[in-house]
Amino acid sequence: MKLYFGNMVTTVTTLMSLSLVGFVGYSISSRSNINFWGRRSLFVLAYGLVICCFAAARDGLDKTIQYTIDGSCNPGIFSLVSVPNIVGCVGAAIIIIAAIATPIAKSQHMREIWFYVMSGGVMLKIVVMEIARIIQMF
């Protein structure tokens, strides 16, 4: 439990991640009633960015970067060139592509597809980071 509720940053990150997963799940389950997929995509983009910032602070990504540059501090949980960071960058690329394509899309059906792509990128980042944190603890 300390892994997810050990301090304020881990608790907020955990609760925000769970709420985003709930939002995406609700959007998928009620997809036939949704008229404005662009708004949902914007919410996933903004809220996902905030979660990524909290997760980076939680995992000490700033310390990892500083340690790699000049070695003046202890590194964070993951090394800079590691599977979680590389997969996180791939997930970020997916999110950026979907964020650019969503406003360009002409139909709500295409915006719905880009919502799923963006949500998939966010879920990829969350799942890989959480699995890596669990593995790191053992």
C-alpha cells in the first residue's frame, strides 16, 4: 500500500490515475450517447499531462536527468535509458499524434477513433510505469 499511498504525491497520482481509467471506461461504455468526442479528447490530454507530471515527480525523473547530466545527486527510481522511460516516450508520441489529429478530424466518428488512440497511449504509459514500479519494489 505504501507504493500507492505512501505520501501525498503517490496518493494523488494513484487517485488521479484511477479516475482517468474510470473516465475512459465510462466513455467507452456510453459511446453511443456521446456527441462531442473532441472535448473528451481534450480532457484526456490535459488530465493525462497532469498525471504524467505527478508520476514524474513521484518516480524522481528530474533527479534521474540531473544525475545523468552531471552526477550531482542520487538518481530516481528508473535509469534514463530504461524500458519504462522508452515506453513512456512511445506513449507520449501516440498522445501527441492523436492530439494533433483530433482537431483536424472532420467527423465525430474520426474524433472518436482518435480518442481511443489517445486513451490507449495514456493507458500504455500508466500500465508500464505501474508494472515497473511494482517490479522495482521487489
